[in-house]
Amino acid sequence: MYHFSYGSNLNHKQMNRRCPDNKFIKRACLDNYKFVYDGHSSNRGGAVANILESADSIVWGGLYEINKSDLENLDICEGYPGSYDRKKMKVEDD
């Protein structure tokens, strides 16, 4: 399956720890969304990134191929469900 990553999940070392079987595919963007810091994590000791719908905005990120086990690990690290939602979305490459 494909996963669009942004924020700290663009750090390849972090993604390799969280999703050992991941494969980076390419840079990609999500139209009509904006990147924001709109939450706080006491575990991380700082702000957490998110994306929100916003007309005429673009979020750049990375497209990864991950398996079910990687997704389960990522869910634990990111606090899903609860802190984040999952949506099927169309991204564009550059």
C-alpha cells in the first residue's frame, strides 16, 4: 500500500525505524491542504504537525510503499486512532 508522509516522517532514519520494510517511492504533493502545527505532544515535548483542508494550498511530502505491519507500527507511533485520521487521497508527483 502507499502512504503519503509529511513532517517528521520525511526523516528517512525515523521512517526506517518505524516502518522497516518501507520503500521510498518519490516526492509528492497534496493539493488543497496546508501544513500546520496545531497540537502538542507531551511525549515528544513539543508541537505536532498536521494537515488541514485549505483551498489553493499545497503540502509537499513523500510517497512510501509500506506493508500492513509497517502501517500498524506507524499507527502506534502516531497515535492512530485518536490523534490522526486516515483517508484515501490522490497525490501528485512533481
